[in-house]
Amino acid sequence: MKALSYLIFTQIKNRILSLKKKPALLIFYIIIFLFVIGSMVTLLFFGKAQESKPNADDRVLFLFICGFGLLYLYTFIVSGLSTGSSLFSMADVGLLFVAPISNKKILFYGLISTIGKTIFASIFIIYQVPNLKKSFDYSTIEVLGLFFIYIVMIVFCQIFSIGIYLFSNGNQARKNLVKTLLYGFFGVLAFSVYMIIQDRQVDILEAAKILVDSKWFGYAPVAGWSIMFFKGLLEGTVMQIAISLILFIGFSVLIISLLTAHDADYYEDVLYSTEKTFQMQKDYKEGRNLSGTVNRKIKIKDNENGIGKGKGASVFAYKHMLEMKRVSRFVFIDSATVFFAAGAAIAGHYIKEDVYGYIVLSVLVYLQFFTTVLGRLKIELIKPFIYLVPESSFKKLIAASFTSLIKPCIDGFIIFGAFALTGGASLPQCFLMALAYSSTGAVFVGLTIVYQRVLGGQPSKILQALISMILFIAIFTPSIAATVLVSIFILPDSLKFLTLLPFVIVNYICAFIIFYSCRNLLDNTEYSEGMSLPVR
Amino acid sequence: MLVVSNVTKKYGKLVANDNVTFTAEGGEVSLLLGPNGAGKTTLIKCISGLLRFTGSIEICGYGNKTLQAKRYFGYIPEVPALYDMLTVWEHLEFIARAYSLENWEGRADQLLERFELDDKKKKLGRELSKGMQQKLSICCGILSEPKVILFDEPMVGLDPHAIKELKNLIVEQKQAGNAVLISTHMLDSVADFWDSTNIMMDGKIVDRRKRREMEAAGENLEDVFFRITKREND
């Protein structure tokens, strides 16, 4: 055990010491630390001074716990069906697994280090202390209980994922059984919500609150167990807390027993998932597989093997279209388009006020940011070819951005077409929303270019994140300001549907200015394998 | 063919290349030797126009970042950078179209056959093993028939057959009058065909030798390399 404790403490020590070389990160951690301390002090000394909130509805928090629980349950089961989860790193595989140390001790080390990482990653809940106090008037014990059950939930899901992998690996019938149970479970939940709506004549949100607050839901895996624990804490019911912990601990012990059975030869079971996790982290760091690639096997037929068009710089655009075709047969229309359009159609059905239409647009633009800045132009910039091809930088930049500029236009008209069809907004307004969505896409492509121009080769991650955030604000300020000014001071009520027109025009002007002013980007910037992403 | 003059590359306070000057002539295989961290890969990337630097680099008389120069050189990176969603054949087609090559198909077929990739034409980039990716990366770098070829650790990950083919290919390029610059620290792999060597330490070229000079002095590459790098370390 000496080697393992040495490993844990030395890694912690070195991580702390490495901060000496990263002052910005050190300041960031100090701020987080002070914030956490501040939150704890608020909780301990001013907790009782708050007035209780008679209107506070605990069920809202139950819904959040349920949401997290179901999300983790689904994600980790799906991961368990393919690769399993892993408590180890590749260094553990290479150095620990072959060392003369008991397999059970190594498993224990894996669990301890995973719990440590989870606690560190879950510290954000402490940020919510003021909100939880303000909204629900929770005490120290209750907030810490929430923090505790969140960590238990994640650690359990990781162990559960390994259990699913052990149970189903290489056995299609068992995989199908797990899938059936999983989808059956979600089906039962959906049916229960439907029955509550029918029975009590309440809306969907109220029905969901009633469901998660019901006694039997406490026995639903992960989400229910977590809610049961927290409810027990709120109501002071020891039995509920005990049952919840017994369920979590019991199943964990069962899975670990399975894992350590037969002389604890579990290495093979976690090896594949560890390698996969390592590869995914590596790809992410190197900026590979950022978008558009799928994990499924793609079979290329003889008549499909070729780009077919393009000469010089334009081949980048044709190559992108071929790559997109391999992901979706409709090229520009992919699963994200369909998903967003379906979301917009549903929102359109329930939302009838203009202001909500703009909220839908804002949410979609927020999501569009990630799909665009991690898009194909970004992938090109982390490969050497675009820098080496003997064509002008401007031509290559336009060609490599082509699909990223066109896709938001097509997406915009499909998404807001669906929004208009279900009555979310008038046709002219939806038309302008589609244009606005297209224009933000162009701005995000521009942001990728500016980011590379300004930050290409910048080693500090903190500085990168900070500058990219400033760039983001600087680029969108003119269009938002123009929209607000024009809609308040110029547009008469009869033309209010044109509110977004200045936004569209200014966005396209900004995008054009960026493209033109950065036209020599590929001659002046530095190629870097595995560049960081604009905003993390 | 390749003239590197006073090239300095800094990353913040770290000087990766410090006032580096050397030339590589046509019909010659020049080596960039040095221990890990000597600045070889950085220098190759500067020559390829992938990094900013101070100083000047000329390829066939043109500045290395000009379109003319880009037509004349080929670069084979240390880590193959391929597209996940393009097949082996499509990578070559992409290069041919990007460089506006004519009648390239026969040459592409020959290259694939030499490196035993002819039966992998329909394999996607992401489905290739590391060695296969390296082979394809070499084919991509050579397809445009460059006059100056920059190899960065080209033998890493290759199987014996591919190493043999690559050595043959390098000799052919030399015989065709092209300049070949190879960055490596695997001395054995280049011992048969090198003509001049540049030994790097801490970002500087600390020694330059011609093969004939070294052989006339009764020295060999390995002895010279270890003597110089040890002396510099001391």
C-alpha cells in the first residue's frame, strides 16, 4: 500500500507545486478557494438569519437531482454497453498493473483517486450555496448532504458502468436485455408523467414534480435513491437516508465483488475502457474528432471512393462536403439539424409570444457556437495541409470555411421553418430569425479565424480563455447594440418584426471585416498540432 | 536548393532555434541530427512555413512562404496528420487536386503499391494503424514530385519492408537531383545514404560535416555524433 499512497500524495503535491509556474491558474484556484470558504462562512454564520421561504418548492430541486441522476444513469449505462467506465489512467495500466501489488489494493486505489477527482469536479455545487439558501433556505447539513449525494451518484454510476460492461461484454443477448430494461425504465417514467397529467389535469412540469416527489420513485435507481436520501435529510427521516445509502452501497459492493472474483483478474475488463478514455482525452487535447465524425463503421463502395471535384483551394470545400456526406447522407442536414428543428417545432407549439421566440433563437445560437467553432475550419487549422497547399491564404480560408458558412443558412431555414409551421412566430419574423441564425454562424466562423490570428501559438490556457471571451463580447456588441437602438428609436410598431434586421446586417459586416482583415492568416499564423479550443 | 540563413525561433523566453544557418544541395541527402529537444522538429517546421521565425529560408530561390516555394517542397511530419473521414485514395486525390497535379493517378498507384497500401485504398484515415498512417503521409508528401523533401523522423513506426522502400525512395530522390533533408536521431537508419550532416544541440548547429570529409578522416557518423554531443553537454 506504501507505493499507492506515495503515488496519490506525490501526484497531489506535484500538482500543487506546478501551480508555481502557472500564476494565472494559481490566482484562479485562489479565487475558487476563497469563494468556497465564503460560501461556507455564509452557510455557517448567516444560515439561520434568513427568513424561511414559504413559497419555496423543494420539488424543483428534486427535479434537478432527478435530471442529473437520469442523465448519468443513461450515459454510464450506454458507456458500459460499449467500453465500460474506468477508474484508471494509462499510466496506471503501464506501471501499476504490472507491478507486484495486490489487484484488490490497486482497485481500492482506483476508487479513492476517482472519488478525489469527483469531489474536485463537483465543487461547483458549493457555488450554489447562496442560491440554495436564498431559494430554499437550506441549512449547512442539507447543502453538504446535496454535495455528498451528488458525489455518491457519480462514483456509483462509474462502478455501475463497469458492472454493465462485465455483465454484457461479448454477449449480444445480455446487451439487448440491458437496453430493453433501460428504455423500458424511461418508458415507464414517461408513461407515469402522462398518467399524472390525465389523472390530475396538471401541466407537464407539475406532473414531473408530483412524480419525483412520490414515495415509490425513491426506489428508482440512482435518481430515485438520491432524491430519497435528500428527502430523508430534509424531513429528518433516518430510515429514508439509510435505505438510500444501503441501495447505493449494496449495489456497489455487489459489482466490486463480481469484479474481484476469480483472483481479482479484472485488468482485461478495464483495459479497453482505459485505452478508449485515454484516446478520447488525447483526441480532445489535440483537437481531433471535434465535429462531424461518427463512431459507426463506414463502408466505402467503389463508386464512392473519391472527392471528384475541386482544384487548388476549392478542393477543401469539396472535401468537407464529402466528409459531411459520410456522416449524413443529406450532407448539410444532419442529426443536429433534425434535433434542433424538432425542439423549435415543439417550442413553437407551446410559445406564442414574440419575446419567447427570441429566447429560442438565443438558445439555438448558444448551441450553434459550439458546433461552429469546433467545426471543419478548426479541424483544417490543426492539420498541416492548409498551410502547405500552394494557393493564396484568402482562397484557402474561404474554401475551408465554405461549409461552415452554408450550414447555418440551411439549418436556420429548416429550424425556423419548423418554428413557423407550429405557430411560434409569424413567417416574416421566422425568416429574419433564420437570417439571424445564419449570420451568427458567419460570425462564429470569423471568431475561429480571429482566435487563430490573435492566439495562434499562445501557450497560456487561461489567457486563451480570457481573450477569447473578450473577443466574443467585442464581436457581438456592435450587432446587439444596433438591434437595440434601431428597435427602440427607429422602428415603428408596425415594423417591429424587422427588429433582427440590424443584427443580421451588422453580423455579416463584422464577419466580412474579419475575413478580409485576416485574409493572410495562413501565411502569418503558426501551425500547432492540437490547438486549444476558442472557449472552454 | 534549400538555404537557411540566421533562423531564430523563440517560444517566449525559450530559444528553440538560435541563429541557424545551413544549406542543402540538390542531389544530396542532408541530415539534421541531435538529441531530443535539440530543435530539429522546430527547424523543419520553420522551413515548411508552419512556424514564424526571424531570418530567411529560401527554397529553389523563393522565400519559403511563397506559393512558388510551396510547389517545390514536400513535408512529411513526424506525427502523421490525416483526415479521419477520407480514404487512403482520397488523401492522394486531395493532394493532387490541391496542388493542381495532372496525370497523377499512375504515380499514386505506384506509391501505394510500393508501401503495400494498394489493398487499403478504401480504408478511412481513422481506420489505419500508426504505421499505415505514416506510409500514407509519405505518399502524400512525395506525390507532387517536390524538389526539396523534408522528412521529420520518417522511419518511426514503419515495418521493415516500408523502411527498406523508404530508403530506396530517398536514394532515388537523391539520384534525381532533389534535395532531401532528414531530421532524425536514429543514426543507423540513415548511415547508408547520407551526404552531409548538421548536428544540433540546444537549438544551434554545433557541427557540420560532409560524408567524404568524415570518411577521409577515418571517422564514422555515430562516433562523431556522440563525441560532439558529449562535448557540448560537458
